Amino acid sequence: MMGLGTTEIVVIAAVLVVLFGAKRIPELAKSLGLSVNAFKNGLKFEAKDEAGPKETPRLEDKAL
């Protein structure tokens, strides 16, 4: 498996600072964290919806 050592992490951090600047990196990290949270919540919400069987309403059951 490919592992990341200290040298690789330092190089990646340096490239990020050069590309985005030091002020922009905390904003990117916050937005990434919020995105991951929203994704996890979406998965939990969908799993909760699929917990029970769903019955589709029939046309005969509705009064027109």
C-alpha cells in the first residue's frame, strides 16, 4: 500500500500554499469539512427513508 510520509505531506502542503495562498487554505478546509458532513447526513437520511417498506397509493383509494 502506498503510505504518506512526512516528506510527502510537507511537499503537498507547500504546493497547496503556493497554489491557493495561506489565507485561502482555512476556507477550503472548512468548506471541505462542511461538504463531507452534508454527504454523511444525506446518507443517513436516505438510510432512514429506506428503513420501512413503502406502499404506493392506488388510484382506486383516492376519491376523485
